[in-house]
Amino acid sequence: MLDIFPPLLIIDGIVLGLTLSLIAAGLTMIYGLAGVLNISHGELVIISTVTAAVLLQFGSPLPLALLAGLGAAVALSSFLERVVLRPIYGLEGEERVLLGLYITLALAIFLHSALVSTFPLAYLTLSLPIPTVSFLGLTFRTAQLLSGGIAATTLVALFLFLKRSWSGMAIRSLTQNEVGALICGVSVKRYRLLVFIIGGVLASSAGYIRGLVATVGPETGLEFTILALLVCVVGGVRSVYGTIIAGIVIGVVYTFLIAMIGTYLANVALLVFIMLLVLIKPYGIIGERW
Amino acid sequence: MTAQIRITRRNQLIAFITLCTVYIFLPLLFINTPYVVFIMTQMLFFTIFAYSFNFLFGFTRQLFLCIGAFAGIGAYITGILLRESIVGVVESVILSTLTVGFIGWFVSYLSVRRRLVVIFTGIFTLAITLAFNNLVIGLVDITGGETGFRVRLVSLGLLDSLPLYVRFYYLAAATLLTTAFISFYLLSYTKIGYAFRCIIDDEVSSGLIGIDVAKIKMITAVLASGLLGYAGALYGLFSQLITPSYYGFLSLDIPVQLIVILGGRATLLGPFIGSAIISILNEALKFLGPLTQVLYGLILVLLLAFFRNGIVDFVKRRIVPWFF
């Protein structure tokens, strides 16, 4: 049934899972702080990969293209926070969540159609010179190890940032208790923008990391969003650490499902798996009620 | 106060009868131009889908982002059963209705009983849309993959003497007007309607005065999903071709959401007005090709930001007071 040796599949799954965790961590932070479930988050991934791919086609050097892609994602993310989402910040409770979801959904559709129709062939693949590495009798692709390493480093950096730095503590305090944090003198407006920028950086790096092991096409944005959202649901929204664990779980399960029953059916099976998980543990693996 | 309500109800009844008359006689004007009737039939189907979405989202705040997937499941079940000649038309349409109703109930059960908030339903149903698309494209042997498959023309009994599109026009119109009438009756004269109106205003307080919010939500989900399955099956029979692109998120969900938001959430007249406007707009913008979807996304953002309550509410608040 399985053509590939299981440990390799597990590594594949972990790499995919870490990539999804990067996207989902941004989503979680934005939801926790701004109360917006950003459906257009997957499009941020695509914006940066498309920008990089187009620049590469025009012959620009790799670092410059990657930086430009990162810049594009950050710019879009800030634009989203400052301009597009402005109407919702005056609202409260469910109305706000709903409208935020809707506006970002509409923006996602807009970006998706615009990107797919303008750059239908802007696929990003970052190929590395050395294809494989042998270790303990197993052959690994360097790209996989590298991308897994980069993703893990980014997540550790995010973790340290949230735990140690002043801004990270401010973000966590705002997520836990907005009024209390306001009384302590933490500016919601400033950190909201910061969270969106961090989300943009994380999404864009997720796109590049995915580009190391696979091809990222302009039409995959919604799929990234949905997978990341499912990671959020499983991890418990508002919990960044839960998101990381959930990302790895979902990545591994998804990869095994793809190897066993094929890509198309794997999506359905994953959904059923998550439905069962939600039935058993409605608040996510270690998340809180939301 | 009661007098005022009665007057509005009478007005609503008059509006409903006018609507019936218009919908019955309109295609007779265009009986020699099948294309116009085709567009009008399509509009009717979209109005039915919008009615479902309006009940799910407008009245009970269950954000089902899988209208296309539900309609598609209905269409595929009916289409496949008919292609393989397993059962007759009526049985397969009933089976579609029941299956989709059951799926809707399950999703609603998960989100309502588990007390998960509105976005949970949104995420979940979005994932259902993705799963449906993958399933349809993946199971090429059964569903025909990207290209889909053709459905033979079915007999509609008494309507068979009419031209092709007019038959389905009347079938869809009958469904839509029945749905509208039943909803009107339920909302105006029954306890369920009372509960609906309470839930629109405030969910928590309606729970406090003894309305079983969870039950109402689940009943709505079953009925609205069943309607989606039924209308989806009919839509498949009408277009005689079932492909994933007809039931995709961009081609079905987005227009339906536009119709509901433009017409007015939680109103009975809203979907009629919204769908008429969107159909005309769609025809007028045909030359744009794939750019239409870009435009739809933009319109949706603008509508949500600045015109959230829709046309019906706008007329009620801004225009009617001029006359009284």
C-alpha cells in the first residue's frame, strides 16, 4: 500500500505541518488580538510567492526577489489592517467576528481571481543544488531537512519573541484581557498592526519554505487558508503553542492519507478526522473555549 | 401597534400576490427568445439558493459557506442515479433532498450542540466546499472529473408540452413561490416565526424567555439544506450537464451571498430583488470574462463595508418615511 518508507513520510508530514503551523500561528495571533478570522491569510502566502516568481522570471537575483515578496506580503497585510478592516473595529462581539470574516473572505476571492487571471503561470519552485543526503541508511532530500529546519527555527523565534520581548508580552496581554492591557498602557492600535505584520512575515516565509519542497501555484491560496484554519480549530484558536502541535499532527496525518488513498480523497478523510476530533475534544488539543 | 403590524402583513400579502403574477406571466413575453427564459430560470434557481442561505445565515446566523457544495451533492446524486438508471427521477430527487438535509443537520448539530461560535461553522463548511471539489475531481470514474457528465432530459409530466426552458422555469418558480409562501406563513402566523424574529434580534435573550434556540437552528439547517439538495438536483436536470465548475465556490456561493447581502439579510423579499439585480448585472458584465469574479469580490467588500443591511432595509428606513 505504501510505496515510500514510513519514516520519510513522517518527515514529509512534519515539514508540511510546520509550514501550516507558520500560517496558522499568524491566523491565531490575528484572531486573538484583532478578533478577525483572516480568510485572506492564505492569499498572503501566494502574494509573496507570486511576486518572487515573477521577479525571478525577469531575471532578478534570488535574495532580492524573496525580499520583494516578503515586502509585498507585509504591505498587503498592513493595508488590510489599516484600510480594509477599518469598518469593523467599531463593532462588538459576534457582529464584528462575522463581518471581519466576510470582508476578508471577499478580499480573498478578489485577490484569488486577480492573481489567477493575471499570473496564471507564476509557479514558485526554489530548487537546491544538492538533491539528497544519506543518513543512517536512509536517503533524505536536503530540501526537506532545510525547510523543516527553517520552519522550526522561525517557530522557535516566534515563541521566544512572544515569551521574552516586551512587544510579545504586550501582544499576549492584549489577547488575554484587552481592557486590562489598555489600563496598563498598551496601545491596541499599534500592536494590532504589529500582529498583522508578523502574520504577513510568517505567511510569506511559509510560502518560501513550501517552495523549497514543492511547487506553489497561484491558485492554492484558499487551500492553504482552509488547511491553516483547520489547524487553528484543532489547536484551539488563541493558543499559538497548540497551533504548532496541531500543525504537526495534521501535517503527518494528511501526508499519510495522501500516500494511502490519494490527494483528492485525503481531503475528505482529513475533514472526517477533524470532525471526529472536534466531537471528542471540542476545544482543541490544548486550546481554550472560543 | 397591532394595527400597524396587520397593515404590513396585508402589504406583504399584496406584494406576494403581485410577485406571483409577475413570475407566472413574465416568461410568456419572452417565449420566442429561449435565451432570456434560460437566464430567468437560472435567476430563479439562484433565488432559491439565496433563500436557503438567507434562512441559514440571515435568520439563524449559521454561516454555511457550502451552498454550492450542498447543491452540487444534490445534483450529483440525482445525476448519477439517473445515469445508471438505478431509480426514477422522483426517487432520486427525494434521495438528494434527504441526503443533503442530513448533512446540513449534522453540521448544524456539531456547531450548535457543541456550542461553537459562528465562525466555526464558517470554517467547517468552507472545508466541506474544498472536500466536495476534491472528491468530485478525484473520483473520475463516477463523477466524470473536471468535465462532468451529461444528464438525459427527463419528462416533467404535464409541463412537457411547453418549450424546454419554460418547463423548468415553471418548476423552479413553483418551488420558489411555495418556499416563499411557506416562509411567509411560518414567520407571520406561527410560534416558529416568533422564535425566528426573536433570534434575529438577540440570541441570548430569546434563550432566556424559553425559546429553544438550538432546536430552531437545527430545524432551519435541515429544511434549508434539504431545499438546497432539491433545488440543486433540479438545477442539474435543468442544465443537463453536471460539472464541478457549476457548483464551485466562486460560481455559486459568491453570487448567492451577493444576492442575500444586496437584497437584505433576514428579509423575505430581499433575495427576489437581489437576484434580479445580480442577473442583470451578470449579463451586462459578461464581456469581462473571468474579471467578473474580481469585480464580485470587490462589490462584496464594498457592500459589507457600507451597505450592510441591504436594499429592503434601505427602502424601509430611508424611502418609505418620505411618503408617510
